[in-house]
Amino acid sequence: MKQPSAIKIEIADEQTILALDRPLLRKAVRQVLREAGVRKARISLAVVDDATIARLNWQYLRHRGPADVLSFVLDKSDGLEGEVVVGVETALRTAPQYGWSPYDELLLYVIHGMLHLVGQDDTSAELRGEMEKKEKDILEKLGITRR
């Protein structure tokens, strides 16, 4: 008999711009958790438009304008509970700069946000480099490489 997973992932699709590949998004979340050694987690992933992420960015961080991704650790007392919010319109605008699809850019935001949830930081050039390497490694494990 299959045991219930200790990893719960909820996806809220609050936009109408891109069709989401929910299985791939879940796989990315699980990959980050696995590599961080997290065995128990409740993750909420929200894919939203510019207006929504800009409002949250101001409400929680006092930053103006839309962001690519926001991450919130909600609880660590019984596993990791957290929320990742990604901006689909930012992905649409940014993807052409890197020569890949908005879907891949959005997936990068999910991975980046998840890395923050598991304790990764990008506040210095050295830490940013380490985080970018982890993002690249996870994307490659999911079959995605930047051109």
C-alpha cells in the first residue's frame, strides 16, 4: 500500500496568460526539497499577474512594482510550510532576453523561490553565484537548459 506523501504542494493559478504544466511545477518543487533534505513540507505555489504580485510586493516588502518571485516561510515547527508567488507577466517580458520560453522562465522563478524557502540566500555575489549554479543544476535535471 502506498504511503501518503509527506510533501503537499498546492498550486493556485490566478492568471489567464499561460497554461501551466502543473506536473512539472510539482516536480521542480519536489526536486528542490529533495536536494535540501526536506522530507516534510506544505508548499503553496501561486502563479499571478503583475497587479497581484506588485500589491504583495508592496504589502510585505514595501517594494514598488511587480517582482518575479516572492517567497514566504510560514512555519518550520513541523516540517517546512511556505508560499511561493511567481509573476507570469514578468516571465513573459524577461524570457526573450535569455532566449527561452516564458514557461522556462516561470519555472526558474519557482526554483528560485523554493531555494529561498529552504534557506538559500543571494545577498552577495558569492551567494548569488552558488544559487545560480543550483538553479541551473535543477533545471538541467528537469531537462531544461538555457540556450
